[in-house]
Amino acid sequence: MNKKFLHIKNVSKAFDGLKAVDAFSCEINQGELVGLIGPNGAGKTTLFNVLTGFHRSDNGTIRFLGEEISGLSPDNISLTGISRTFQDLRLITEISLLENVMLWSQDNPGEELFKIFFRRKAITEFERANEERALALLEFAGLEDKAHENAGELSYGQQKLLSLACCLASEPELILLDEPVSGIQPRMIEKIVGMINTLKEDGKTIFFIEHDMEFVFKVAERVIVMDDGKKIADDTPDIIRENTEILESYLA
């Protein structure tokens, strides 16, 4: 534990000459639960998109578990042990919850043509294990009774829970959550708090973006504040909460 395994150094990303992320640096320790806050347009989601390969950084380096991952595709970054949720959830609403979670599993032998014809037993065993794990994740999210319903039939809060279950299906070492409790009812927020605390107890590392300050100060061990693409503070929740200038200037 406390092994520093995500290093972000001087990362920048500009769109049409405007810097969304500006020489941003931080380190995330293994097993930490870190919140990233700041006003709309601060560059938080852009930073997550750079970390997960959806945007290529203009400069800087990103190292995960000692390996440089800058410039890798989203699929290859996922294979390193990083998984994430999105603000727009990205669920397939026309298929079941179970199928959504199963699609996020890594190393599916059925994806390779050779194995389809010559390793049917391995595929069957994998699919059985994959389904069992997906059901366990749905149970973890409190959605096991809806496993065979289409994802589009869920409430928005339930879809947030499903999105987190999908994120966990690849068994990541680092979990990135983009606004995990935005727009949902207090009952669902408490469910997600419980899930995050359990993941923390299991040794998972979580880096999350959120505007709900009550949630942030309740679950985060460390809070990074971002504005105009820059890191402007990085400290414990108590220190950040006491910084009136930051709260008034950036979080109003």
C-alpha cells in the first residue's frame, strides 16, 4: 500500500489554442481515494479523457505501474488496469443489465476467430465464469433482481449503479469515476458511498470527479482542486474545506 503508482507530470491539452489542461501534475498512491473538484470548464473531464486515451496529450507524461501510458488507445489503457465511468454513462440501453456488465470483461476468448472454432470448451467456461462475476457485481450494486431487464428500463440513479458495476467488471487496479453521484437521489448516493467504501477496504484506488461537496468531503482522503486547467490546491478535505478563498472563488 501507499505505493505511488499513477504519476501525471506536466500534462497539457489544448483545443483550438485554448488550454483545457495546463501543465497539470499529481501523483496518486495505491489504495488512495482522491477527489478532483473545480468549476465547470476547469478541465477535470478533459484530464480523465487524457488519462484514459480518449484525448492525446499535447505534452507531459503519464506513468501507471511504472509504465508510460501516454498515447495508448483507450482499449490498451484499459488492459493496463485502469477503468472509468462517464458522465453520459455509455450503457447499451437495448440489452440487459447482465449483458452490459459482461461486455466489460477483459480477455474474452470468444473474440478471437481461432478460439471460436477450436476452443469451444474454453469459451463456454469463460462465459459461465463471466456471467457469475457479472451477477455478483449486480448484487454488489443492488441490481441482481433486474439482471435480465433492459438497461433502458432503469431509473437514472439505477443506471449510475449499473455504470459502476460495468466499470468494475474488468477488475481494475485504478478506478476513475466521473461525477458518480451527480443528479441522483440521496438514497442512491448512500448506496454509491457504501460501494466506494467497500472498494476502498478491498484495496482499490479511486480517483473521482464530483461537484457534490458533501459527498466529496465525506469519502475523499485527499482533494485536488483544478481551475483553468491548472492544479491550484492538493490537500486533505479538512484543509480544503477551511480554505475560504478556494471555496468562494472556485466552488460557488
